[in-house]
Amino acid sequence: MATSNVGHPSCLTRSSSLAAFSLFLPGRDPNPQANDRWATTLSSAADIRLLKETASPLTQQDEPMLDPEVFVASLSKGWRPKVVCVYTTNAIVGILYTKERVISGIPTGIVYADGSLGGFLLANAMPQQNALSTALEALLASPGIRGVHLRMLQNNSASDSIAQLITSRFLDGRSFLDVRSFPVEYGSHLWKHHAHLSLPDTYSRFLDRLGSSTRHNFRYYRKRFETSSHQFLDALALDDLRDAMLRLQPNSKFHAEAPSERLEHCFNMVAASRRPLAIGLKHRNGEWLSVAGGWYRPGGAVLIFQCNKDLDFWRDSLSTVLRSYLIELLIQRGLPELVIWAGTGPPLSRYVSYPPTIGIRLDVPTPSWRIARMLISTIGPHLPRRWANAAQWLC
């Protein structure tokens, strides 16, 4: 399947995967184990949570993003779940996690699956491509579904299945190289971009990698914190994490004016994970100074949120102090990577990377939807900002 550079996106069309046509026909696959598959789509959070036990035989690694509980907890306002379960005669063989965009309470028929962190398909290794093809076909055949937007890491094996699906179903398809952020024409982004910080085998080597100013700040504020006899806690109870988070929010530089529901949403994701990451800083008098939540995953950890008492302790760089402790903790445990959810600012922004991903959009090839897409993309830039943002999601 062809991909493009940022400047010259190329199209993924029927002709780009004709070689796959003889290998994939709806309802029939040359692999005997792939035949007799069917799929069901779940849109109820309660039904999806029930998959936890059903999905356990498919779990080959402890990846939170493929856990039904974490997926449900990750859904924010404006989204509703669309989870496709693929079955054979004997058992469930795959689960595809997607979500449908809802604008002003109206389902758009556009479904998204983000595989840039942990993937979007839970399946055993052997039938993985077959399960994905079956799930996508079922999803695109669902009433009201007009298109599917997929995002995956480059060189993902799922690309072959998507090419086969495009050929067999004669769908519109286009692929493009994803960069760290999409052009912000309407003031919004289609995807979150998670920052990846690689970690060496010792904390001192991590400090040596930093620039002189950043290295000085990491050492200075950490020493100042410890000299003041404050305390770092490496494993908080979830109730303590939530209580501290809500107490700190009014004094947090980045969360003071944000709705409390946004932080509650982040906390719910952490609480749903099997191996939560919950750390904090306490003043010597016992009051909370900073807390952070996330989860551990294979090969590292994900930081979802951090709340600091910035307004009262603006000279103490609490964010830097807590992150220095977190990085040292992960290195001590032999974990080689910290992922910061939705990116990070200075100073760590100078040392993180954003793995390249490919975005693929599949559209049901009806004339009415083709015309609608063309009209929306044409008038979108001229609409009021709220409706322009909605147009961006559709096109």
C-alpha cells in the first residue's frame, strides 16, 4: 500500500491493491481457519464492559488501550462506542475498538480508531488480519455508518488487510503520512499526538542527555525540594489520587479554569487500568503539592494527567520535580520509555519524539455521500468556527 510524504499525499485506490483481489473475497478466504467468520457491533458501554472476561484469551500483552474498561472510560463527550466482535464457530477471535463522532447530539456516521498508542485491534497473532477485515466489513455495513477513519503506526501489518478490504468492497480510500499535528485551519485537531520520551539505563545518563539549562533545573529544583524535607510518594491509593487532584485543580496553572469533568475523565481512565500509575508530592506539613496519574504498559508507562499547586508555589517548578522523580522511578524499574498523553511542553518537549503514523479513511461509495463530502469540504472553511470544526470531523 502506497504512502506519501507530507507534501504530496498519494491515494490508496482499487488499482493499488489489485494483487490482493484473488486472495480476499467476502465470505471466503483461502485460509481455512479464516472462513465461517461473523461479527456483531456493540454500542452499549455495559455490553462492552462484559467483554473483559471474553477478551481475556486474546490478551497477549498487558496493553491498557485494548482493555474494554479503559476503552469505555476513554470516551469523552461527543463520542459513542462502536466495538466490533469477530467470532468463528468455536470462539471470539478479534475485537475492534472504534468510536463514532457525535455533534450536537447527532451521530455523524463517521467512526474513528486510533492505533497510535497500543493499537485498536485485540486479536491473536495468526488470524489478526482476517479478524480486522471482517470487523471493518461489518462496521461499514452497519446502518448509518458512512466512513471509517483509522490511524496506525507506519509499517503496520493491518495495512495489508485494509488494502484487501478496499479491493473487495470497492470503497473509496486515501492514505497520507501523519505528522505531529494537522494544519489547524479550524482551531482543532483530529487526533491526539502522544510524546514518547526514551529512557536510558541510569538516571545520571538521562540527565547527561539534557541541555545544560534543563539539566541544571532538574537538579536544582529537585535538591531544593528535598532540602525542604518534602516527600515523594511513588504509589498512591486511587482514592487519594482523586482527592488530591480535585484539591489541587483550583491552584493548577493548566487546570484551574478547565471543567472538573475533564480531570474526572482522565482519572476514570487511570482507575480503569489494571496497573495504574499514581504518584505525588507532599509538603512537609502534609498538604498535597502535586499529583500525577497514568498507567504502566509493556515497556514503559503512560502519563495521563498532572496537577500542581502552581499558584502558591510558582517558584518551585513542581512539575519538573515530580517528573524527575517519575523518570527516575521508571529507570529503576527497567522501563525504557515514558509516553506523555497528548504531548508535552518545555522543557521535555525538546527531548521527546512522535512516532510517524499513517491515517487511512474508508468511505462507503454512495453517490450521495460523495457529493456531501465534496460540499462540506468546500463550504467548511467559510462557516462559523463551531460549524467549521464540525465540518473538519466529517471531511
